[in-house]
Amino acid sequence: MSNLQAALDHKFGVRNGVRIINDVLVEYPGDMPSADDQAQWIAEYNARLAIINQIEALESTATPRRIREMAANPAWMNALDAKIAALRAKLD
């Protein structure tokens, strides 16, 4: 299932004159974007969402126990931070 509204909001910000019914763009200010353009925007949004989900999953592994263990051996936390930083760089 695609999320055209979220993809448009992410790509262009909230715009007046946009109307979507059942995930179909029915009104758009200016020229109506092609189906290929819409599919591309949805794919870009879904890719971004997947990266955000990966970041959240990695961040959730930094439990209080792991953070305490980091005092003795910070290698795990440094590796985790590097993975998160690499994923965040893809969002820019």
C-alpha cells in the first residue's frame, strides 16, 4: 500500500489545492504530475521511512544495561553510533 499523501507532504510540504481520494491524486495545483512521478515520490518516501525504521531499531538496542557495559568497553556503542550516523547521512 502506498502513501501518496505522506509522500507529497514530505516532498513538497503541505500544499493547498491538493486532493487525494483512496490514494489517487484527483486535484493538484498546476499541471497534474504523471503516474511515474507519483510512483517515484512514493518510492523515495518509502526508502526514507525504511531508513528511519532501521535507525529506530538500532537506537532501541542501546539499553541501560548496554550503556552501563559501555563504561568498561565502549567498542559496541562506538560501532552502533557509526551505523546510526551512516544511516542518518543517507537522509540528507
